[in-house]
Amino acid sequence: MSVVLASVPVATLLTNLLPWWRFSPPALGLALYTAIFVALIAAVALACPWRDRILAPLGIIAGLTALVLAVDVVTGASLQLSAVMGVPVLVAGRFYGFNNTAFALFTTACILLVVAITNPLVRRGQRRLAALVVAFVGVIATVLDGAPSIGADFGGPPAIVPAFALLTLMALGVRLTWRRIATVLGAAVGATLLFAFVDYLRPPASRSHLGRFVETLLDGGAWDVVVRKLEANLRILANNRPLTILALAGVALVVFVLARPLSKAISEPGGGRFGWLSGGAPISQMGDVTPMLRPGLVALAVAMGIGFALNDSGIAIPAYGVSLAVPLLLAACASWMLTRTEPALAIAAAPAGPAPTTP
């Protein structure tokens, strides 16, 4: 089920390849085609006999999501128009490049993809090669998202650069310090300003909002932009009161009710009350076979946190990231539990040998 849920975002984009609007009613065609794509993607993710079966579904779905969004943006971003998890045409926010929701899905998919690719490398001790892979994917993602002629996303590079830079350091096994974190954040700001300045050098009629931001900055109107984005974030939180209250209640439930049981299940030697799910092992042992998963979660939190702070879509950015990340993480956890319980199940299902005879 987790793999099916994780397939929904990219399936809603691929559905725009087919004329679902010709159905009567159109919602029927939209649901039918989306279900077909979800079934195909989930079948591929679960059926392929990959060596790293724990992170295989995560890598396949994340890779497909990143690829579809990248190709779509390079070719004009047509799949995002009127998609369920795309750009509403009636809102008319933007019709090119990476919008905020596409940025959230793309960044989440890229981070999870490199986690799946580099995990076997780190397990074999090839940390330098793993770091090169992370850095390469990070550069490609930054260029696609921030280049004025492609993604034209001003708020994207400040989130992508530090996330991938920190993930590169963690892939190398480098211990993070405040100085290194500050250096990474400075590099993110520099990369964003570089993209904006390059766009500013183009003719005024050809500039995207990146170049227009530099023009606003030079004209002394930067504070107005900051205030506008802050007001937009607060407005989104205020206009979605039920979801905001639900989110706060969920956090309170985890902190005050579930924190202790979850910590026991994660750290207790026998797996706590849920040891039967993991073959009597604590869930924390999952890190032994997936050493890149925790660094990936740190990088994902950095990207979504900065994206939430800098963009005017506010809570929608981490929400879209969570919609892809959480099902894939649950699928990885379930796959690890199956690898723990299958030997025990095989032993239990084996026929009993002949009864011992007494001489």
C-alpha cells in the first residue's frame, strides 16, 4: 500500500499525457488513467529483482518522479498544468519552470534517489564515490531548478544546495560542525544570487522573476518582497485552519503520547512490543543496512525547512514532500522487517524431521 501511495504524485502528472478530459464526466477519466499509471509504477517497483530490495522501491519511484519532472520542465512544463498535484490554471500563478509544489516533489525525489544509489556504495566503504554521486545529482538538480531558462525558481537553490552539500559531507563520513554548516548555507546564498544575477544581465523583456528580484533589490524594494512572502505564508496557514489544527494535534500526540513507546520500539534490544515485526531486532538496526537513510532524512528536512521559509507556498512545500517521502520510508521499513522475519518464517514452515529414536 505504501508503494501505491508513493506512486500517486508522478501518476497524476503522467495522466496528462492521455485525453482524460474526453470522458463524461472528466473526473472518471482522470481517476481511471491515474489508477492505471499507479498500478504500472507500483508493479515495476515491487516486481523487479533488485539486489538492494530494501531501498529498491524507494529508488525506482523517486527516480521516476525526478525524471518525469525534469523532462517536463525542460520541455515546457505542460504536464503540470491542471494536474492534481500540479499548477491550477485558474490560479494562474506561473506556467513555466518549477513552481513550488513541483520543486518540493522534485527535491524530495532527488534526495531519496541518491540515498538508494549511494547506500550500497557506502556499505562497501566507497564513500568518495558515493559523495561524487551525491554532488553530481545535486549540481544537476540545482541547475534544472534554478537556471533562468529552465526552472527559474528563485527559492529552490537556497534549499537544494545546502541539502545536497550536507548530504555529500555525510556520505564522506565527515562530522558536521557549525562552521561547516555556515559555509554550506553561504554557498547556497551565493548560488542563488549567481542564478539571479545571470538572469538580470538579460534584456528586461526576457527576465524571469529571478532577474526582476535583483532589479527590485537594486531599487531598494527587497523588504517589500520579504513582507509579501511572509504574509502569503501566514495567509495559507490561516486559511487552512482544519489542516493546521490537525497537524499541531498530530505533533502533540507524537510528543506527549507516542514518544516513549516509539523510542522503546526503536532502541530496545528485543524490539519492544513490536519485536515480532522485526524478528526480535530493534528498529535502530535498520541503520546498519541502510547507512545513507538517516543522512537522507537530514538533507530532506533541511531542504523542506528552507523551502518552507523562503517560498510563498508555505506549508504546502513540506506537505508535498511528505506525500512522497513518508510512503517510501514506510515501504523501506516494511521491506527491512520482511528480511528479518523471512528466515524465521521459513524455519517455522519447514517440515519437522523424524522424531529422535532412543537406543
